[in-house]
Amino acid sequence: MTNSSKTAPQLAVDQSQGNAGLEGVIAAETRLSHVDGMAGRLILRGYDLDAIADWRFEALLALLWQDLAPENLNAAQIQTALGKARQHAFGLLDPLLGMTDRLSQVEALRLLLSALADAQTEAHHVLAVAAVPVFAAAIARRRQGLVPLQPDASLGQAADYLRMLHGKPMPEAMAKALNTYMVTVADHGMNASTFTARVIASTKAGLFSAVIGGLCALKGPLHGGAPGPVLDMLDAIGEAQCIRPWLTDALARGERLMGFGHRIYRVRDPRADVLKAAVANLRDGSGRIRFAETVEAEALALLSEKKPLRPLQTNVEYYTALVLEAVGFPRESFTNVFAAGRMAGWTAHVLEQDRTGRLIRPQSRYIGPAPMASHAAAS
Ligand code: ACO
């Protein structure tokens, strides 16, 4: 996802028989969020995403952690706790930050999060959420040859993330757009990374181990690794007259168009609309957004023509790419920004799993050879 190659990234997808993707399997009961794929709705603890998309990230954390965390903190208390925890996380950067240079940015985040000891259980969910922007901003700055910037505990999480990235306070409209992004991606039912985190939590391995597992699942291009490639695709298309031929050629080669399709949504992903509005507020009428909208319209038309049996709509990653680009994140950082939002959901799911869950241990269907006598195997 890091380069701006002239061809769309290609994904090898396993099309094996059977329910290898566990479609339709209920893997957990949760009060946290519900994805209604047929209606195109995302419900977070009783609220439609549209109704809460402009909440502060801290208010959403209060909602998600309510009755699951040891204390029911309100949004203001969470902001204070996050500010202190960001400062604590900043103190953990040395010496690990210096060991991250050979890694991608998401791998570097994985390394830094590994410094959090599972034995620390006091407010571990707060520290996990606070640590991501501190580590991710330090990683992104180091790639530019810049030293990390101390957190400002008085700021909200989104505003401080941007400040730590850019080295100075950024306009409120940008912090608001990032805040909307983080709220929008905070939780999303039993997605692959949340499932991973819950499986690890169910073994009682500890919250940090569980959320690091979530990050590892998020990293893949079929989950959280797609927004960078969306921009690669827009760059590769280049100009308006190339849109249709470029997309047609990509589909003819069997490639997937980045930012389209979803396992659950059979209509439009509601997060795409929230983020489209957020980016429009930020850079109203900019050429980049108009171009992206034209590409989107052409892509949807071609997908419905080429894949009439499979409704393929714009997913969250498409407008994520434009929001994150507009607030100044390099595309190599995008998965880490996703993690900064999704950490809210991972921590809440781990807390919920701890309270209500049981060891997750499904079974497999054996399709190997029937047992044979040991002398036959040896000969
Ligand atoms: N472009 C072209 N064709 C597509 C796309 C796409 N983006 N997505 C699915 N298809 C086609 C497949 O080729 C397949 O066609 P076929 O039946 O003719 O072989 C059919 O639609 C079904 O595809 P599946 O792989 O079974 O669908 P699945 O539910 O597993 O895929 C996924 C979901 C992985 C998101 C897929 O749509 C994709 O690869 N999209 C592009 C990458 C992307 O945008 N990822 C971000 C996802 S959002 C998130 O996780 C936060």
C-alpha cells in the first residue's frame, strides 16, 4: 500500500468451497454494535451512526465502555484520563522507536504496542486508546526525520493526534474531520480484527495482547489496509478521460477496485456517506473530491454491469482515503489512523468478552486422509 504504482493492487483471494469465511455464523453476543447489511445501517449501542457521527470521540468511548469498564467515566473524565495516558505512552517510546525503521508504519505500531505489559491491568483500556496516536504520530514523524512531539494533555484525542503529527496545533475543522473519522470507524460488529481480539481475550491473555492481535488482523488489505491503495488507484487513473478505460481494464484483468465491496453491506456502507460529508465540509469543491466522485460513479456503474449478481457499493475505505489525505496524513500512516479509531471498539469488545464470554474454541471439519495403519504410513 505504500507506493503509487500505475496498476491497481491485486489481491489473491481464496475462493475455496464451503463456508471458509464463516458468513452468517454468530460468533458472539454483543451490546456494542450491529451492522445491518441489507438496510445499510450501523447501530452503536442503540444509536444510528448518522445520529452520533459528530460526537466527540471521548463521548463515544464513554458510550462504548459504559458498564463494561471498572468505572463509568463521562466524556470529560475520559478526555482527562486519555491526556494523562498519552503522556505516559510518550515515555515508552524510547528505545523501541529507534528499532522501527525497517518496518512498515503499521508494523512499527505493532512493535511499540508490544511494550505495554499485560500485567498492567489498571485502566489498560484507556492506555491502549491513548497510546495509538502517540506512537503512530511518532512513527510518522520519524519517517520524515523529525523527533516525536510531547502530547498536550489538555486537548481532545483527535486534535492532539494532528498536533503531534504536524508539530503544531491544526485548524479546528481538520481536528473535527479526524474526530468524525475516528467515531465512524470505532466499532463495526464482528469484523475480522474485533473477532481476533475477542478470541485472544477469551483465552485471558490480557487486553494489550488482544488488541495487538486485532491490529495484526486490521493490517491486511482486505480489512484496514485499503485506503492507501484507493489513493494509488486515483493517482494511477490520473485524469477524467482515463477513468472509464482504466477501470474497465482493471476489471478485465480480474483486479478489485479498491474502496468497493463489503462482506456484509449489500447496499451502501453508511460510513462512506458520513465521511463523504466530512471531507466535503473540509475542502468544499476541491478538484480531488470532484475527481473521486466521478471515479466512484463510473466504478459503481461498471461494477453493476460486470457483476450483476453481486451488489458492490462504495465502502468506508474510499472516503477514508480522502479524509485522511485532506487532514495531512501520509498514506503509509492510514492503517494506523484506522487503528486509532478502532481501538475504541477493540477495547470495548475485550471488556465485554472478559465480562460475559467463554473460551472461543470452534471446531474444524477434517478433510485429510482416513486413518491408516502406522506401518503403511512408514513404508
Ligand atoms: N472490485 C471488483 N470486484 C469485486 C470487488 C471489488 N472491489 N469486491 C468484490 N468483487 C467481486 C469478486 O471478484 C467476486 O466476483 P466473482 O463472484 O465473479 O468471483 C464477488 O465480487 C464476490 O467477492 P468476494 O471476495 O466473495 O466478496 P467478499 O465479501 O469476500 O469481499 C471485500 C469483501 C474483501 C471487501 C472485497 O469486496 C474487496 O476485496 N474489496 C476491495 C478491497 C477493499 O475495499 N477493502 C476494504 C474493505 S472495508 C473494511 O474492511 C474496513
